[in-house]
Amino acid sequence: MSEAAAIRRPIALITGASAGIGAEFARVFARHGHDLVLVARRERKLHELADQIAASGQPRPHVLAIDLARSGAPQQIASELVALNVEPQYVVNNAGFGLLGPAGELAYAEQIAMIDLNVRVLVELSLAFIDSLSRHRGGILNVASVASFLPGPGMAVYYASKAFVLSFTESLHQELSDRGIRVTTLCPGVVPTEFQARAGMKNIPGSELLRMSPAEVAAAGYAGLMQGQRVLIPGVANKFITFLPRILPRGFFLRMVARSQLKRRKSSLSS
């Protein structure tokens, strides 16, 4: 460990921080006294959030307006952190998106971009700062979904990407425990955010019982990370949904999800 690395100030790095759950992660980490570096594409939104946090009496977060889907984005983040003389104590991989529709009909390039963001970038940022996470006894919080537990006809690539996040993060939880690094997978259900519009959904899916606000999800994720939980599924109804695949046939869920997504897509196309 170099002397320069030893004196860098610890921060929480949060991706997808311009809105939704990511913005709420920024608020909850700030309330608990963490210095922040916020990453997303929309610079204006990031600065507005940083101003709000500063106005609440917390240190103003650093803002990095970076498109994570572009090649070399994780390396650019690492370089920016060195220039700021900071290093991650916590990494929150929240950035990601989904697309509604059959995989054979959706745009090929968009689906590959989804894999890049939901999987490749998350892996790169999970592995890039292990030394500093260990130095500061910090952790990694990766945002998956209840979709991680289910087959996903109608959103096949999205569901598969979140299944990868769950498996990968659970493995990291075990591998990095001896280094003092907490690793948590957060698996929320339906959360009303910009995700639905980006995915091509006209309406927020699911019943009210399954929904949680971005603030509720972020608060639960923060608490789970600090407690060192391996997998956190906020909400009793969401826990129940993720339990059902253990006792019911896989084919049942393939048909159920397919019908649900087909109905949702027809609704979106007719709106």
C-alpha cells in the first residue's frame, strides 16, 4: 500500500444517482455522515441533488457526469477519484435499466447495452476498488431485483442480467468476507421511478402490496449493507414472491411471467 493511497479520503461512490433509488441512496448515505461521489449521465440533475444535500447541512457531494455505458467509463471514474484524492469505502452499483418486450423483437444493440450496464460495469466497479474497500472496512451494495429469482419471458435479458447480479454478489459476499468487506445484494420489487418509462411501460406494474418508495428501498439497502447482510429483499410481499420458486415448478413461472408481460406490453402499445 502506497503512502498516497493511505491518505486518500474515504467516500461512498454511488452510480445512477441522478434520480430514483440512486438519488435516495445519496441522501441516506449523506445523512449518515458519508462523503459522496455521485455518478450518472445527467449533470444538471446531479448538481441539483448535490445542492439539496449541501443545503441540508451535509458536505456537498462531488459530481461525475459520466455515461457508464461508454467504453472505459469505470477507468475514467477511477482516474477522477485519484484526481480528487479520494477512494471508495463503499461502492453502490445502482445504475441499470430494463426493456419490455420479446428478446427477438427488441433492438439488438439496446439489449447488448443493457448487458454492458447491468452486468459488465457492475462487475468492473465491484472489483476495481477492493484494496480501498478493505482498508476502510467498507462494502459493496449491488442492486438486483426480485426478478433475479424468476425466469423473465417478455423481459428476458433484464431478468437474466439481474439473476447474474444476485449470483455474482452472493459469491463476492463469501469471497471478500475475510478481507473485512461487506457485500450485499439488494432485491427490490416494484419501485415507482423513471425505470418504467425507460423500459417502455406506460403504467407501474404490480399491486400496491408489492410497491415501495425509492426512499424506503434505499434506507433498507443502507441498513442491510451496514449489517453485512448477504441478500436483502425489502417488503413482506416481495419476500413471499421470491420464496415461491423454491416450491412451485419453473414452468409455472415461465407461463405466469409470460402472460403478465404480454398483458403489460399490449397495454403499453395501446396507450
